[in-house]
Amino acid sequence: MADSNFIDYVKIYCRSGKGGPGSAHFYRSKVTPKGGPDGGNGGRGGHVIVRGNSQLWTLLHLKYTKHVLAEDGQNGSENRKTGHDGKDVYIDVPLGTVVRDSETEEVLFEITKHGEQIIMLKGGRGGMGNDFFKTPTMQAPRFAQPGGTFLESWAVFELKLLADVGLVGFPNVGKSTLLSVVSAAKPVIADYPFTTLTPNLGVVPYRNDRSFVMADIPGIIEGAHEGRGLGLRFLRHIERNSILLFIIPADSEDALKEYKILLNELKQYNPQLMEKDKLVSVSKCDLIDDKIQKKIATKLKAHNPVFFSSATGIGIPELKDALWKLMNKDND
């Protein structure tokens, strides 16, 4: 796991820039040895800005970034010159990133659109120069305003994958194989539990050059909501999927029981997941005969299961059709 390129959690110290102080300068020249105040304003400190980038899929680029510091604003100067603003610093993140305060766990904001920019920490304001404070009754102010202080915090950046379809199932039920068949994604596939240790995304082509995004989430086991197995680390990725595709293997001892366990794990983790659209499917149907298939279909009758085999391609078009119909049900 330490060598994985899929990084979905980082903690970073962020600090905005201090505002530059105003100048308390007075104009002096051979012609005007005692001129009036001409001190300029200080520049504002740089902001810390979080920006959405659709070209990023993980937080890997931030893995070794422990400190993000924006520039301080420059001082004001003579001749009413305003100091330069401090340079803003941008933190680019993939879509679906949630930013939280590391101490309070409060969610500060979420980034869901490409190019979306949110100022996480504002730079300190620039201080006013003495020219700003002159009045008819105070024509020679000998003071200027100091710059505003910086803001700082430890922030947690947490990625929740954005996908149209999220695959939900126990380990080794064929989720990764399905993704590799319907998309160009190449997840690790083997005949043992927890082959998938990181989420995988794939773009699934559909009819008439249409497509949708499918996410293969590491397998769930009973007790995952309490941290068992791969636990909470990946359950959060299911929250951002529009449709949950439950995959039950055809060789399951009790298909309905397995579905209920999966459903309960999601409910215990986040009850709002129950409001998402769901589709139940049965994988590896090439391993069973018609009699067993009918028996499973009867058990899952209330959920209208779709049978498919990634090995033979049986039922794959029907599965895509069912997913597309569910995704676009509001447009019918």
C-alpha cells in the first residue's frame, strides 16, 4: 500500500501571506523641503486557493507536500506607491476532493468542477499609508497602518471518486474483471480476495459514441463499516457514485443474503446511500446452468437482477443498457 500511486488522503499545513504595511513617508526635495505625506499602501498577502483539475485522478502530486506558503505583500513606499500583492498559491486537486479542518473535522468545502476555485485562506490586507489618513484637520499624519496578519491551518484533503457507476460487492466476485472488459482500464486481477487494493476508474463506451464512468471499489466484507477488511478507507468512494451496481457471484451460497449484507454495510456507513439508484447483477453466469439461474432469479426477483459473464460476454450489452436506462431515467 505504501508504494501505491493511488493517494486519496493528505494532510497539509497551509499559510496565507501577510499584508504589507503602509508607508509613513513625507515628500522631500530641494524645492519642497517639508512636503506633505505621500506614503503608499501595502500590498495584500497572497491567498491559498484550491482549484479543481479534471486531469488529476489522485492526490499523489501532494503526497510529499507538507507546507504550502503564500507570499507576503510588499510594503508601501514614497510617492504614493502601493506595494505589490503577494503571489497567490494554488493547490490543484482532482474533482471530488473534500477539504476539512484537521482539528475540528469540519468540512470546509468540496471541489466538484474543473476550474472551480475556492479561497481557503485569505491573505492579510495591505496597510494604508499615511497619505490615506490626511484630513483638513490632520494634514501631516506621522503614522501608517500595519499589514493584516496571515491565516494558517492544517487541512485534510480527502478524495471521493466521482463516477456514474460504482461497483459494490464482496472480494473476488468479478468487479475488476467486469471493468477490464467494458472499459480500457487494466486493474490487477487474480483469484484471491483483496486483489483490488485501490479504486480503479474506467470509461465505458456505449451506443452512438456515448459513454459513462465506472469505478471499481475494493471489496467489502461484513463489518467494513467498523473498519474490518479494507474498511472505511474506501467506503467513502461509494458516496460520489450516481448508481450503485451490486455484483453477486453466481456461485454464491445465498445470493439474497449476500445482497442484504452489502446493503447493510452501506447503510451502517452512511444511511443516505440508500437513496441512490441501485442495480443488482449476477456475475459468472457461465458457471451455472439454466436451472440454477432461474433459482437465483427467483430469490432476487424483487430486485430484477441482470445476469452476465465477463468471460464470455453474455449479458454485457444488457447490463450496459440497464445502467444507461437508470442513469437517464429522468430524461425519459
